[in-house]
Amino acid sequence: MKIRENYEIAKKEYEKWGINVDEVLEQLKNVPISIHCWQGDDVAGFEVNKGELSGGIDVTGNYPGKATTPQELRADLEKALSLIPGKHRVNLHAIYAETNGEVVERDQLEPKHFENWVKWAKDQGLGLDFNPTLFSHEKAADGLTLSHPDEQIRNFWIKHCIASRKIGEYFGKELGTASLTNIWIPDGYKDVPSDRLTPRQRLKESLDKIFEEEINEDYNLDAVESKLFGIGSESYVVGSHEFYLGYALKNNKLCLLDTGHFHPTETVSNKISSMLLYNDKLALHVSRPVRWDSDHVVTLDDELREIGLEIVRNNALDKVMIGLDFFDASINRIAAWTIGTRNMIKSLLYAMLVPNEHLKQLQEDGNFTERLALIEEFKTYPFGAIWDYYCEKMDVPVKETWLEEVKQYEQDVLAKRYSVLA
């Protein structure tokens, strides 16, 4: 009862600014976040011939209870989804194929290897997104894949990416919602290269071959993801932001921005408006970089709020495909999903509860004093009361009460996993 009372009081505060809070909540519940499966198992996957994690990716921590089977991972995702308001999506990597104990090379993957994921998604009412996995493999051991000088290695990864697009198309047909299939590669050099152009020429040629086969965009959307630097590619990354931005614009593909893939002084929030001028759609992987691309759990910090504001005030909720990408093995993994996803949704709600049109007009009028004053005052408006009511309305735990469910799940389910492993 108190939650409803607080909501009604808070709602009046926002209504003074012409904000219809009930309409905001109806709109918010239809915004899907693509939740990355790899937080649940530390980017391990289920390949029979599983290799060591590579490609500049590192997962730190050894919190007990990680998922070690597809069934465990799906159960953990279900638990996290039950604590997050709204209806969302799940993002898979190719290494999460289920091959029934058979060694299947990545360039030979087919939709049948993901049938269990599709059946589960149908049962849960979820969409699925996809990523070819161009790391943790012997053919990526030297840090090059689609830009590799060896044509045979390039062709292997080209075939893998083509197979992945077909899997994404399968997801879209089966689930009735287009899958986003995103290509990210680790290619680069540790030290200063003597030739930056040739690897990029090879990458462009590889991408051209991958996209030669037309796939219905009603079922699958293609994205390419850039990176500035990484472990083992500190000096040069082939797939830079400039490379992929140009490629996406010229070839009608989505450009995906990962918030951890830029220089620490750059912000993705500042790029969104520019890109929306020239791209019908764009995609995000929201993470939290700390000094380097360390993929920490997303918190409701200034940058996340700015990302939410840029999406909302530019009327781009249907143009920006929001996904998450972090992997913290130092804390309970279900809690990590819950914290990060709830924060992403909070940032959107916060942005929807700001009088954006009024603030835009103040800027146009040169009234910077009032603009700054209102921006700051709205930071302490009763946003929390609206969020609590939204959670209650969506039948998920309010405030920190979700943590008790995670603790109980750890006791009932996760503890049995690590006791068996021990």
C-alpha cells in the first residue's frame, strides 16, 4: 500500500511538468534489453573441444556456482529474468551450441545445434540474438581471424560467420522477432604495425564475402562491432570504429557500439546522436569499463544515465537495440545479471521522467541558467518511488528484496553445483 501511495505523490511531481507517468510505464515495459548469456558461465561455452579463453578476453574471480551445462545456464537465466521487470531478449554466442557430445567445428554449425535454445525461448516468450565466436580457438591463437594473411584461416572464419547469420535467421523465423547477429573479431597487433592498410583490406574483403548471401532482414539484422585496443592488441586493432562506421554506412549494416571499446576519455553517449543522423538503427553493448575494457557489471553511473537520456530524448527507443556485455566472476552471477539489467532499465525510466522537450527549448533560447538548474534538480526528484511501483506492477521484487531470492537460489541450487565439483 505504501508503494502505491508514494507513487501517487511522486507522479504529481512529474505531472507538473506535463509528464504522464502511467504512459511512461506502459512504454517502458515494451523496451527489450538483450541479456548476454555469457555472464552465467564466464564465457566458457559448451564446445566438446573447448579451448582456453583468448582474444583479449579475461574473466577474473572464482565465485562458486557458475553454470556448467546448457540446462544450468538456462535455469540461471530464468531466475535472473524473474527478478527483472519487462520482457527481454537473450544474447547467445556460437560456443553455446549443443552438439550432443559430437565435435562440430564452428564453420559447420547449423540451426539444429540451437534447437533447445529456441524451444526454451518460445516457452519463456523471449527473443534471441546471436554472435559468431571468433576467439578461444586454435585458428585464432595468433590474434588474427578475418584479417589473417592465411587465406585458409580467413575462409574458415568467413564460413563460420555465414553459418552464424543463418542461425540468426532461424531464430527470427521461429520466434517472430528479428535476431541481431553481431560480428566482433579480436584482430590486431601488440606493437606498432608497419602496415595498417593491408589487414583492413583483408577484413573488408572477408566481410563482403560474409554478406554476399542475402538474408531476410525480417528475421536477421547484421551488426559489426568495433574496438580501440585490447590485451595483445594494444597498439593496433584492425576493426576500428572508423573502419566499421564506414563499412556499416556503405553496406547498410548496423554499427554496434560497445561502451568499453573506446578510449577512457570517449563516451558512447556522445556518439549516439551523431550516428542516428546517418543510421536507421544502431546497436549497443552496454558495459562498464574500468581503466581498460574490463567489462564490469553496469551501475547507474553518469554515463549510463546519459546513454538513457540520449536514446529517450532523441525518440530512438525503436532505433537503438540495447544489449549488455559484462562478465564478473567475483560475485554471484545471477546477481550480476540482475543488477546490470535493472540499472539499464532504470536509466531509461529516469530519462523518460525528465522534461526533455522543455530542456531542449531552453537550450534553443539560450537560457543555460535554467537548463542547468532543472537538469540538476531532476536528479533528486522522486524517481525511486516510480521505479518501486513499476517493479511491483511488473510482479518482480521491489528495492533490494530481490537479493533474498538470489541468496535462496544460491543455497538451494548453486551450492549443490560447487559441492559436486569439490
